[in-house]
Amino acid sequence: MAKYQAMKVDPKGFSKDQMKFYVILIPMAIFVALPILFIISHAFKPMNELFAYPPRFFVRTPTFENFRDLVQLASQSGIPFSKYLYNSLIVTGLGVFLSVFVTSLGAYSLSKLKFKGKKLLFEINTLALMFVPIAVTIPRYLTIERLGLIDTFWVLILPLIAMPVGLFLVKQFIDQTPNELIESAKIDGASEMQIFTKIIIPIIAPALATVGILSFQLLWNDVIGPNLFIDDESMRTLAFYFQTLAALATNQAGAGGANMIAGQGIMAAASLIMFVPNIIIFIFLQGKVMNTMAHSGIKS
């Protein structure tokens, strides 16, 4: 016992016994951070470094030229940059809220409520994990066209609020909630909605944060929806706009090599702008994400 106490690792302090973890984890953390560092560095590279040979990982003379070119090119289009940003904020904000709401309600129903076909519905959801979005593009377009949703914000939101992986994770989280806790609440006179909002929601908050992150990334970075279902340029989002910037810069400039580099610089700056919200949200919610992954497969 004394030997065990001597070797025990204190998570709040530093011990020499922790060195073996740092030796493994620090190189892994650096390796994982390399793509992030490259995105940041690449956005600030001047023209002579964008296509330097041999390629340079880190920028040597950082500049804001790529961002200035991005703003200048945006000002030349008929739709103001703020309009694309507004569209993205509306679509992403409303989509994340609906995705979390629908996922949590569906997971609670499949986990704690009793009704016919519950097992079949969960199996269908599990089967949906096998399909990639491109496989259902044609039937999705036909459905959207018949519903009359073309050129509306709903066409960018509704197809993406149903997340099979999110439903699976949240259901596994709710499965760990003791049935006795729910039964005691019912005895006290609580309705199903009261149980859901006052008991289940606080318990599954980490899982809902994970669903929110996944939904945000899906909606914020979506370029398929604006490309296929939106004809009105003023209804398109920031992700689609940034995707077309490099091609727009190249087409306006012609075949000049310097102009091709300028287009790549604009794309690098746009990629960083699209990436920053994702990494910020993940940094603030990473603890809840890890908690969800650690408990999603554990049954009480």
C-alpha cells in the first residue's frame, strides 16, 4: 500500500511519475497542431512565399496582403460581404438550435419512452450512419423542389438538422440516466416535458454541446446546399462565397502567373477566416466533448 501511495500520480500537481505521459503526449499534441499552424501561417504568406520551392511550412515575412486582396475583391462583387456573413449567421444559428432541439427530443424518446417501432427507428438511424450525403443528393433535391423550398433559408437548414451520429451519442448518454429518477419525478406529478427540460437536459448538457459543435461545423462549412438549392446570389452563405473567390480572382486576372498566386493567397486568407470560428468553439467546449465520448459507450 505504501508503495502504491508513493507511485500515485497527483493530477493537480507535477510528479516525476508523470514524465512518461508527457514524453508521449507532447509530441502527439505537436503533430496534431501542425495543420492548424500551417493554415494560420499560409494565410499570412506574401506572394513570393506562396509558391516557393522548396515549400516553406512557416511564413518568414508575414503580411496582411492576402486579407487586403480579399476585402478588395469582395467590394467588387454586386452583393456586399456583410450580406453573406449575415446569411451564414442566420442559417448556422437557427440550424444549430433546431438540430440540438430535435436531436435531444428524439434521443429521449428512443431511450426512455415506450412505443411501438422504437427499436426499428433506432436501427434505421444506425443504418443512416452508413450513408454519405452525396448518396442522397438527387432524392433530397426532388423532395426540396416539391416542397417549394428552393431559394429559402430553410433549404439550407432542414436537410442538416437531422444528425444520425448526434442522435446515437445523445441516446447512449440518456441511457445512463436511472429509470428510478424518472419514475420518482412522475410520482411527484412531473409531466414528460418537465422531466425532459428539468432532469434530462442538465444531465446530457455535455452531449448536447458535442451535437452543437458537429452541427455548427456542418452548417458553417456547407457549400453543397448553396450550390445546388440556391439560385438567388443574395441568399448564399459565406462558405460558398469564399469557395468561389479564388476562381473569381483567377478569371478576372486571366492567365497571368502572379494573378494565379494572388488567387491562392485570397483562398488562404478565406480558409483561415472560415476555420477560426470552428477552433474557437471547440476550444471552449472541448471538455464537454471529451466527456461525451468517454460516456457514450458506458452503460450503468
